[in-house]
Amino acid sequence: MDNIDGLPPAVALQQSRAGAQERSTVGSLTRISVTLRLLFSRAGTRPDGVPFMTADYFSPDNPEGACTHCQGLGQISIELLLMPSATTTCSVCAGSRYNPETLEVKWNDLTIADVPDLTVDDATRMFDGYDGIQRSLSALQSLGLRYLTLGQPATELSGGECQRIKLAWELQRVQRTSTLYLLDEPSTGLHPSDMDKLLIVLNELVTCGHTVVMAQHTMRIVAEADWVIDLGPGSGLKGRKIVSSGTPEAVSTSVESLTAPWLSVQLKKRAGDPA
């Protein structure tokens, strides 16, 4: 995103799959796959310590390691006359996407085709001690995405999951300058306990000197903000005007705001008041 004079560099994290290709997965979007390819390349070495396979062999997107029959897709598309095309598992690689030579290389009894089936939690245990991989996995766990598999296709992710994966990628990078993060409903689809994890991550960003601005309708999140801008007075075309702004406590007392009563209830819950 283009920067505006006087403002820090901005990063917009939207609920979209923008930038994700058809073959994109959780592992590739967080760059975990890059480190894993290097790891498997080192696992397949000659006695003199020189890799006999480069990292390219361990990507189904490269011809060196991809199944020649399905070109690394793991599926074969069948064109049917006067009917929609159908897909079937590749009969040569059985859906693994790799050629036999690549699948001969194993790391801790795993082939590169076994890795996509690992959940984030499974991978955390499996690759204990590998800082580069753990940094990415830890970011995913902190955002409540521990249940995803590394091979989960981007096309099967929800908008909220896509946004949190982008945020995980930002978290694992070293930000040397203050950054403005723009988020669109990052709590979408989250269990309350995972919302708490998200808040911890966002607060850590602020503590490190970054700024977080988000569109948010969940009062559990709004109540934790430093500053709230309430748009209204209604929704859609009836809105778009600033009804109230200030701290959550100040906005919760606004007589013109439809949000105020709900925000007030959440603030009382946070304070431990059953009322």
C-alpha cells in the first residue's frame, strides 16, 4: 500500500485470497514450504555431504520433482462430452503429486508428500528445534489456526482464516520500523477463546510500536480498543457518519449511538460486573 506523508508504512490485511494462486496452501502462504524443501534436500545427501537433489525436487510445482503424469496436481481432469469435466486421483502418484525418485527421500520417516497432512500442532512437535519453521508455526498457533494442515488449499480457507494467515506472515517478519496495520473483521469465525489469543497478538504489535486500525463489530474486541470511532446512525446507506468517538467507556455512554448499549454490556462483563 502506498504510504502517506507523516504516516508509518501501511499493511492492509483483508479477508480475501488476493495473491494466492490455485496451488497455494497454508505452507506456501507462510513460506514454511521453502524451509521444508531445504530440509529434505539436506536429508538426501551423498556420502561426501553434497545434496544429490536440490530443493526444487521437493516442490510439486517444479518439473524436477513433480509427477510427470499429472504435472504435480495429484489429480487428472477428465473432459466429458456435453457434461462438466470431472477429476480423479492420479493413478501414477496416487495423489502424492511427486515422482518416485523424490519420494525415496525421507526425513524422520516422512516423505515430502506426508508433510501436507500434518496439522500446525503436529508440525510443531515434528519440527521441534528448527527455529525457522517454529517461528511460522508459532504465529499460526497464536492466531487460533493450530487445526489447519500445512497442505490446506487456499481455495478452502475462509476469509477470516486468510486474513489471519497474512497476519501470521507479518508476525514472523522482523519489522524494523513502526507499521500501520489495517484489518477487516479479524475475529470473523473465531471462538471467544481464540479471540483472546488474537487480542494478545494485536496488543503485542502495539507494544512494539506499531499501530492497529480495524473494522470490527464484535463488542468483545471493540471493548479492548484504545480509541473507538462509531459510524452510524444506522447501517448501510443510513450510516457512514461519525456518531461518537473516544475511548470505549466514552462511546458506551453516547445517547445517539446504537452501539453504545451493547458496548456498555461488554465493558461491564470485562469489569466483572454481572449486570
